[in-house]
Amino acid sequence: MIPVNVFSGELGAGKTTIILKLIEQIPYTKTVWLKNEFGDVNIDSEIAKSKHILTKEVINGCLCCVLIGKLGDALLEIKKEFNPERIVIETAGTAHPYPIIKKISELDFCFLDSNIKVVDAKNFKRVKDVFLAKKQANFFDLIVVNKANLVEKSQLEKVIEDLNEVYYKVPKIISNDGFVPKDLVIDINISSSKKLNLESMDVSDFHNDIETFSFVFEHETFNQKALENFLIQLNKTKFFRIKGILNFGHSFKIVNFAYGDFKIQNIKNYEGKSKIIFMGDKILDQKNKIYNFLKECTNEKKKFA
């Protein structure tokens, strides 16, 4: 039986970073990362490939609802193609764990090892639907409060206080930079498969409607200063998450934006096209505008430079 670890949490909470650092801690274990994304551009699989991490992506929807039927197929494909010793699932956005856990429990070749919720301390929003959140709490084994080093002590204490009101029975740990000791996450085998006797749930309201759009650029090279100025100007209350791999002329780099904060970092061994995906609240009407801004950030046009 293959152990499966599930990570969920808001867009930009740091799930990807936590998973990458977790896999680095178990280098001699054949681990496959099953990545779920709302959009249609597979940025993270390219990052994983550059780190020689085995990856499979399920895109264009959320695993807890519209794509739940594909989860079993994806896990079976992973088993046949890779024969892994462990599978790590990263869900899209605020996917609810119940349908995912239930699907895993129905399979005869894997079992749920742990179910982890990741919270962004810097961009934490107080839980609005407490009743629903308390139901969700039944399925979590651990809550990771990530990016704790980016907030004042008083703010961090308030985040913990708010979480304790809702997830009071769930253990919580602090992470400064996406590092979680592997022994707190893997091989605990105490998890939520035993909690599936709860009543059936309607998953229609388990996450917000996230709109996405993406672009692929064939030959353009980007000016980094112009792109940075463009990202600074974006409305972070509308644009939650941006991920991309762009050609800056001398090299390709990863663009990682979450709620106004962003990093542009080198990526090794990438030879594909430039591509970028935008995720946010009611942003589709800005797609053409964003495309034009991106074109202005190329080395042919340096409007913001």
C-alpha cells in the first residue's frame, strides 16, 4: 500500500514550497508529487522537473469537486508509471478535504497517511463560515502556520488565536520559510480515513470561484525591471496568485506572486516557452489589458523601465 499525504490551503499559502522542502528531506524515497491547479498552465511541474522530482499534474479545475473523478485515475496512473513509495497531493486553492480523502479510502493500493492544512500568516483572513470550518477540522491532522517570520509577534498570536477558535482540536506548528520537519508529516498513519462516518457533505460552497487566465510567449524576452514595476502596480485584492516561467534573455526565471509579494528566481535546465498564469477574483475582464501590459514588459517595449 502506498502512503498518501495531502496538503491543502489558500492560494499563495506556501503549499508548493513546503512540499518541495519535504521531498528534499526524503531523498531516498521514491516520491511522486500530484499537483492540482485551477488553470491550464503547468508551471510547478517545470519547477519540479528542474529539481528532478517526479510530478503529475491535474489542471483546469479542483480535485474536490469537478475533477474528483479524475483523482482515482491519476493515482492509478502514478502507480503504474512510477511505482512510487509515497505520493504527495497538493490541492488547488481552498479545496475541501472530504471528497479527496473519501476517494483515497476507496482505492485498494494506497492509504491516507496525513492530511495537512497550510495557513498563510501574513495574508490570513479570519474564518467567516465557522460552522463549515469546524466540519473541515474533523479531517485535518496538522495545521502549518506558514510565513510566520513575515509578521509581527502580535499578529502571529492573533492568527493562532483565531485558528484555535475553530480548529481547537488540531495541532498547529509554526513555519518561517516553508520548512516542516518530515517526522511531523509522514508515517503518522493516524489520519482521517477513520473519520469518514460523518454525514455526507455538499461540496458546492467549499471554495471560492477563482478565475484564471494564462499566456504563452514563443519568442519574446522580458525586461525584469519592467516586469517588477508591473507586478508592483497590480491590485493585490483582485490578483491573488501569479506563477510563471519567463525568458529574460540571458536565462529563464520563475515568477512567483502571492497577494502583492513576489519573487523572481532562476530556474535550471528549462528550455521551453515562456508561460504565465494569473489567478484571482473576477479578473477575466482584465485579460486583454494584462496581456498588453506584459507585451510592454518585453525588451522590445520598456514602458515601465
